[in-house]
Amino acid sequence: MSSESTAGGKFQQLIAIMARLRAPGGCPWDREQTFDSIKPYTLEETYEVLDAIERRDWPGLAEELGDFILQAVFYARMAEERELFTIEDALDAINQKLVRRHPHVFGDEHAATSGDVKRIWGGVKAAEKKDRGLGGDGLLAGVPRALPALVEAQQISSRAAGVGFDWENPEQVIDKLHEELAEFAEARREASADDMEGELGDILFVIVNLARFAKVDPEQALRRTNAKFRARWGYIERKLADAGRTPAEATVAEMETLWQEAKR
């Protein structure tokens, strides 16, 4: 087997292509990009990977993963041009981290359950932070503020739960949800926009915790519902189009009937 046909060979080819694109005489668009300018593409490619997985589009996923890997190579190339680090440094970092955080595989630790693994992983991460002088910043310091709010809520609530600040069971979370819904209803009665925003945030935070107890990723759950809504709405549009009409020309009752048909 030639080196060009191996994963390593193909990865080196990608690195060489990116270097050529960024070099003098390369692609004008690629040459003018910066760390900040390609951030939106990184986010877009991440969601396209998730979409391919949800649709079980495996050929599409292979292509999207290629786009996803390109983002890492792009950042690393720009860093190398500025003599900050190289792609080899990034690969060394993740290889060493995986070995370091799996002492139950590569060392003498023992882990019989996924819970044991999480405990070991958390302990190693804490030691890493201490070594880097980051241990005194508080439990939630390691959760980036720039995360999407839903992901941030997942991470900060999980960290608090990890040290015992948590409900005992899902029923208590559901009770808390009812309490927050009642407070939102009160804010509505008082017509306080600021209070409604605050109470709605509390409701969403409790729902994230309910998802945690149920071992459901709330982001993926919502994306699944969004896809379901898209499919059902598409059915309504097609049925109305068959009759030469648009949703704007239909009544709510007509659309509800078609919605129920789509559900069946």
C-alpha cells in the first residue's frame, strides 16, 4: 500500500494543499482569511456534521467530516505562518491528552463503568488546571462564556451537580419546572417584559437539567423536533400547493387538519 493511500498520507496531502493555497500565488480568498474570519465557517461545518448524522447520510457525513478537518488544518496553517505552533504541535497535544486522560487504558487506573471514567477524567483535568495555574478560578471558570447558551447551561449545571449541588431525582426537577412556569405566568399578568425574560430563562435552565437527568442532549432533542416540524410543514405546503393555494390563503383549521395528517 502506497503512503498516498493511507490516512496519514492523505492528511499530509491536505496539509500540502492548504499550504499551497495560502502561499504567494495561491488562492486570493484563502490568503486573505484570518483566525477570526473563518470562525463562522467552523461553526457552520460543525452543524453540517450534526445534520448529516441526524439524517443518517453516511456518504454526506464523510464529506462533511472532510470539511470539518479542513478547519483544523486551516487554523494550524495560519498559526505556522505566524510561528505560533504547527499542525504537528496540535496533533501531539491531543495524542498526549488522550493518553494522559485514560490512565485506566494506558496506565494503572481501573474503570469498570462510564461513571468511573468520568471521575478519572475530571480528576486528570483538575490536575492539569492546577499545573497550569488555573485551579483557583472557581468551578465554573473552565466553561467558556462564548458557548451557545444551551450548551453553557448543560456544562455549568453538570459541574455543579458533580460536587453535589443537584436535585435528588427527576420528579424534583419537574416540580421545579412547574414552579418556574407559575412564576412566568405571574410575570405575564404583571406585563413585565424584564421579569418574563428572566423567568423564561429559568424555565429553559430547568429543562436543560431535566434533560441531564434523562440523559438526553437538549440540543439534539431540539434539533430533532426542528427537523420534525420542517417535515410536517413541508407536507402542509405540498398539499396546499396541490390545490393551488399557499399557507397564507389557508385557515388555521385547514392547516391543523393537514398537520394531523402529516403526523399520521
